[in-house]
Amino acid sequence: MHHIIIGAGPAGVIAAETIRKHAPRDDITLIGDEKEAPYSRMAIPYLLVGNIKEQGTHLRKSASHFKDLKINVVNSQVKAVDCAGKKLALSDGQSMPYDRLLIATGSTPMRPPIAGMDLPGIYSCWTLADARAIMDKVKPGSRVLQMGAGFIGCIIMEALAARIETHKTGKLTVVEMGDRMVPRMMGPAAGGMIKRWVQSKGVDVHTGAKVESIAQQGAALVAKLSTGQSIEVDVIISATGVKPTIGFLKDSGLSCKTGVLADDRMQTNMPGVYAAGDCAEAYDHFTGAQVVSAIQPNAADQARVAALNMAGQHASLKQVTQINVLDTLGLVSTSFGSWQGVPGGEQIELKDDSNYKLLSMQFKGDVMVGCNSIGWTDHVGALRGLVEGKVKMGEWKAKLQSDPTKLMAAYLATAQAQGEWSGAADVSRRAR
């Protein structure tokens, strides 16, 4: 049996290792389109700051790891997949047959249609090659403009702020076309709070704006904004979002929408072909919908499920986890589930603007279906447990409406079925 995995990121590597464990005699080929050892994109910001060296981004530290596991690592780009003929067309002209195939190609940065995007000094921050170029150009005191303030953009922003030393002479400007920062993770109040926090740390933030054109002016770049303002900088970073890497599947016969459609076994509509990670649009038992959720925990879970099924076992995905935890220049925020609420639902919100704290809980009936938090680092696990457990909160919903800070008591009384909890005195009283 020959298993081919397209994509050498976390999903691809975990899948290859899982197949090897459960199918020790099968052939495994891992195809990556970058001339690098398999690495984690999520480690790139730490590389930019200088907390790690390049080897620290590698998913496996031993140079012989894949050779020792008899996993054949191929550096090439897959140009097309022929599901009917069970073969791949590679960029070097070769054709490679397979018995089982996993699509784990991850995401690709979206390129905004802006005049001047081809000028030197404009980079994505997605690959190790990008990171090397940014480290060469961005120094303490540099003037940097970043387009995009989504989840990934905020992680990159933090690394850039540290690299150029915004607290000294460096200048960082962020332009986000949405009406708030992290608009796909936070509601208006939460996104606005994060914006104020970032501005208090010396970063210039423009929301509800976009870069319309970029021009070269001497050694500098001049970005013209939709607001009419022009900003002169040394480097521009494009962090305007990503999309599943599925263009090469156009004539494959695979069903795709936003990503590659897969069931709860990560099986696609074509026999023997699976999908996992950022490129997969998997069936979510929690919502009953197909979902793309581009976070590493999902990539790992989906890869293991796909690999077990490829190796002849039976495994299924319990749900597509929809969680985000973000540290933005020291301000921690989270989102779980349907944080934006559901039709006919209710909201409980506690906000402390002066201390940069917010807790927003969304309900459908007496079930918490989603939540946002900013500055609340205690009991985040309880929030996740209530949302993902679909816990019926009964009378505790009304108690939270009166005082949202009773979150942990509500969790203990409902999810943990420990009865009403209001402190040691009550426990002692009941014991008597």
C-alpha cells in the first residue's frame, strides 16, 4: 500500500507518523513544495523576534527523523491530481501513483489587488523565505506598515513591534479594512478594546481603511490609504488573510467549496482520498455544518483521524474545534464557538473599559453557544467546557445575567454536576 501525503506542515507530518505506527510495512511519501525541512509557520513570529533560531521552527529536530521512520520526503509541487487514475502530476514532469491520498496543503496568503504590490520591500510573512527577507530588511528604527489585523496579522504585528522597537524609534502602522481589529474573532466592543490597547503601546492603527496604492519614492515606499492619507515607510507587510490551497484540485473530481469537503472520517467524495488541516472543510457534529477552521489543534486532530482511516482502522472526528487564544502585546483574548451569537439568541456582557476587560457570552436557550473574553485569563477552560459540552445551564443562566463573574460556580454546578457552589461555608453547612 502506497500512501501519499501532499503537504509537509503539521497535518502532513502527524499523518505520516500515524500511518507508520499503524501500518509499519506500507510505503509513505510526504510531498512538500518548499526546500526546507518540515516546519511550523506558527513559529515564524518567534524567529522574527529572535527567540529561536531557524531550527526551532522545524517540526522534528532530528535530521534523520523521517529517514528513520522510512518516510520518503519529496520536494516538489503537485500540479494536478487524477483521482480516477490514482496518480499525481508533479512540477518536474513526473507522475506518481498512489493507493491512498491525503490532501494537507494548508493555506496560501491572499494577495490584495493593489497597484504597486510587486515593488521591492513588500512581503508576506508566511514562509521561512519570507522571514529571512523580513529579518534582513526590518531593523530597530524601521518604519513598517502592515496590511491586515486579523488573528494571524496580530501575531505578526507583535513580532514586528518587538523587532523594530516601537517603544524607542521604530514606527509601526497597521491598516485594517474591517471596522475593528480581529473582526473574525471579536465583536465590535472587543475589537475596539484591542485597538485601544495596541494604540496605547505605540502602534498606529487605522480601521475601516485600506491601502489603495503603493508607490516608490526614492528608497521609501508610499502607501495611499482610502482615507486620503499617505504614509511613507521602509517596508510593507501583507497580512490580509489566507485561503485554502486547493487550486491544483480543479479537475480532480474532488468536491470543494471553501476547502476540500470531507466527512467526519476526513474522507472526501473520492474513494481513498482524504483531507486534513487548513485546506479541509470538515463535517462538524457540533454545528451540523461543513467548517474550515484553520488552527493547529484542528490540523492535528484531523490528521490523526485521516491517517487512522487510511491505515485501515475506523476513526471519526468528534467536532471541528472553533477556538482562538490570542496574546496581543500582552493583552490576552479568547473566542469559543459561535462567539457572534445565533439567530434568536441572547447575550450576557460584562465590560470594564478602563482595565481592558470584557466577557461576552452568547446563549441559545439555556446553552452557551459561544463567548469572547479579553483580559480574563482565569477559568478560560471553563468557558470552553460550557460551550463545547453544550451544557444546559438551567437557573445558572439567570444567575450569570445578574453577575457574569460567577462563571466558575456555574461551571461546577452544571458541567461538573457538583451542585450549587458558593464557597466552603456552604459545603460545611450542607455536610451538617
